[in-house]
Amino acid sequence: MKKNNKFNELTKEEERVIIDGGTEMAFVGEFVDKKEVGDYLCKRCDAVLFESTAKFDSGTGWPSFDAAIENSVKYIKDVGSIEVRCANCDAHLGHVFYNESMTGKNARY
Ligand SMILES: [Zn+2]
């Protein structure tokens, strides 16, 4: 993985989510319904986190993936769930949920 210590500038709302671990409102994100082929990058440091082949429509209103690129994310035990952060810059990415039977990999990031 490419290491990058130069961070992108974030809007106040992006900071609230990415730095402070807030939650983006459901169904408002620009990537919710995106189906184009490509990589999904960390908004803060541009590390490659997810491939579009792992993206699926979870109906939750948030972009969902059933796998992260190996070693691109780290997992932090939260109350009742597991928080996912960028392994490079520590940006909050959301949570991962298992055993929902939404895809064969049985995981939802
Ligand atoms: Zn990052």
C-alpha cells in the first residue's frame, strides 16, 4: 500500500464524519448508487480502500462493500460493533457488520 502523509482538505461535514467519527446521513452520499468500475479511495489520504467489485446495494442508504482491500483498513472494537478506519491516516470510515447474509462474503462495510 502506498503510504501518504499529505492529507486532503476536508469540509466541516467531512471532518465531522472522518475525524470525529460521526455518521453521514443515509441516502445523501454521492456514492450510494454508484455502479461505475473503479477503486474507492480514502477521502482524507487517497489510500485505496475498496474495489467496486466488492460494492453491493445493501438498501441501507450508505455505500456498502463486502470486502476491504487487504491491509487497507484497521478494525477497532466499538460498543456492539466494529469501527473501520483507514490504516494509513486513521480516518473514520464507518463500521463493519457480519452475518447479515447480504452477500456470499457475509460482511458489510
Ligand atoms: Zn486515509
